[in-house]
Amino acid sequence: MRGCLFLIMLPFLLPIVIVAVFILRIFLKGKAEGWKGTVVDKKHTTQYDNEKRRDEHLYSLKVKMTDGKERNIAVMSDFWASCNAGDVIEKPKGAIFPKKVT
């Protein structure tokens, strides 16, 4: 009986497990990555969320990395407000969010 129940639930549980593993891998990869760079530009975008019926604010920083590449980094609003062009920020390995160096 338990085997039959397992076989019935397998098609429903397998996609959930696969998505959970995928999200966990992305999270751990980002956490293991470390970088340092200089803020080049700040960007604030507003999108209207039809489901919640409100504006959603998205904050990002364009950062020139120490290796010369430029990346757009999504950040929280308070961190975005505290950064200016020319500031040096870094995300140490093991950290989730970047921090300001200067």
C-alpha cells in the first residue's frame, strides 16, 4: 500500500524537489562567489505589480570589477541610497549581500 501511494505521489513531488535543488544550487553559488569593484552608476526602476496593485521598486548598481568587467548588481534600497559613483564595494565569499569598503 505504501509503495502504491509513493508511486502516485512521485509525479507531483519530483518537480518540486528538482526546483528546490536548482534554487539551492543558485543560492549557494552566489554565496560562494566573492568580488570587489567600483560603483560606476546607480539605477532605480519602478514597475507596477498588477497582482498586488502597487509599484515595485528595483535598485541596482553598475560595478566595474577589479578584473575590468562591468556587472549590474541588484541591491536593497538602503544600501543603494548609501552608495555613490566612485565608492568601492565588495561581496566577500560566504556573504549574501555586498558591503561598502570606502
